[in-house]
Amino acid sequence: MFDGGMSISFHSPNCTSALPSSVKKTQILYGTRANPSVVVQSSSLSVQADESGNLPKSRKILGSGAALWRSNSPKSLLNQANTVGIIGGFSVSSTLNFLEKLVRWSTRDAEECPPFVVCSDPALNEELLFHTSFHSLQTKTAQSQLNHGLIVQNLRHKRTFLEQSGAGCIVMPCHISHAWYGEISEGCSIPFFHVGECVARELKEAKLKPLEAGSEVRIGVLAADANLSAGFYQEKLQSQGFEVVLPDKATMEHIIIPAIESLRQRDMEGAKNLLRIAIQVLLVRAVNAVIIASDDMQGVLPQDDPVLKKCIDPMDALARTTVQWATSKIKVHNRT
């Protein structure tokens, strides 16, 4: 896809979750090296919904993480040096998509998938979904600011749980959660990989050449407004010397927001057409690649769509970095 020292192709088929969205519970997912074909085993259901399907208010954000920490500590299971700790994304399906990528990139060379433990919390997912809303950014209230603090505290509890459980590194396959990466990772005792750093580093190693003479290499970033406001992809890309190209206000209002709304209304044809236009708008500005920094937009276009050849799924870069780390830990272990 790119000219230079390495070839990058990030797009891959999505792994569709078979779990019903109505299930309201906190869960821990374990993976072991015993059988790479067994991707996920679920256990430890600790937070129950009430009869209406809602979680108790007092436990909805922080409480679910605290209950998880008190009653479900798999210390005896996670003793391998290359164990990966995963803080789940804002939906179960996005978390499972990352696990599919982790397995695929681990086993492509007949290697085994590293052991992993996943914290996935549907109660927290609802709050993250609120923060991905376009309109919520324009009408933030004191309550949303309070929710931000509770979200960070919840995610820090999960990070601590993974550290105490024996994980050797932590990843967080969620775009919006990376808006608070600094607060969540502060004081972490093990490597905590940042998805923006992973994709920026891989693009740097690809030794891309500018498409226009006299300019820097340009990378487009296509995301929901919540992700763009966070600015972490821009920051990480610019730190590697890239010029970052973002959709302008008109593109956001007339193309990207309607595309997301079409998805939510299950108008797939409308979403496909609008997403293609949004990608083309960035490509005509001489970008080498377009980062699709939105779970909503992943999997909308068919895999053989020509525009996807210029698109990057950052979670592939995060999965590859994780696999490289796990492989290096095994090599060190084998030498000792």
C-alpha cells in the first residue's frame, strides 16, 4: 500500500459479537495459550441489572469496577510473562474485534496467541457512548464533567485490577477512552500502549513520501467529533513529523454526522455512500492514508472497496504492537 521500507495494510474483516446487547453484566474474559483456537472464555458475572434492565445507580459507574476488583481476582491463572491485560472498549463487539485482531496477528506465523485477560463493563460502556455523542460535546453540563471523573476512576480501577492479576502490559482498544489516557495510565507499573503512538510509529517506519513536492507527508484522520476534540491522534502523528489533515466543519456537518446517523438508523447504503465521500474529501487533499478512528465507521464498506486501500484501522497497529511485545517477552524468557 505504501512506498518505503515496510508495507502496511491495516484493514481486516470485523469479528461480529454473538452476545446480545441486552445482557447487563460486568464480565472478565480470559484467554490462555493452551489452545489458540479458543479465543474467549467468559466467567465471573458480578454486576446484575434490575428488572427494567438498568444497573443500580450507586454501582453504575464506579461500583461495578469496585465489585469486580473485590470478588474476581484470577491471580493463579495469570503467571506467564507475556500476559496481556485488555481494558474493554465502549461496546462488547469492539472488544471482541480487537481480540480477533490479536489472535490473527499472533497466529499468522504459526505462533500461539499470548495469554490475555479482558475487563469488559457494559455499565461503563453506556457512559462512554454518551461521550461519543456529537451533540453532547456542544452541550456539556456539570453532570457530564462529573461522569468524566467517574469514568476515569473506573478505568483506573480496571487498570489496577489487570496489573494485580499478573498482566505484563495493558492495552485499551477504545478511541474515546484514549482522551483520558494520561490520567488512566498515570502511575502504571507496566507498559501501557497508546493506540495513537502505535499507528504513528508504524507510519514513520513505513518511510512514506509526500504526494506533493515540497510538503510534509500528510495523514488524514476521520472520526466522530468526540475523537477529534480529544486531539490525541493529531498530537501523536505530529510528534512523528506528519502533517495531519482533518475534515472541515462543512464535511463534519453534512457528511460525517449524517453518515453516523444513517448507521444508527440502519441505512447502510446511505452510510456507505457518505463514508466514501468523506474519505475521498481527505484523499483529494493529498493525504497518503486516512486513519478511520471510529468503531462506528469500521466494517461499513466492503473489504474489496478500492478506497479502503488507503485506510488504516488503528486497532490493527495496537494489536501488532501488543504481539511484538509478547513475542519479545517469550524470547527473553527462553534465553534465561
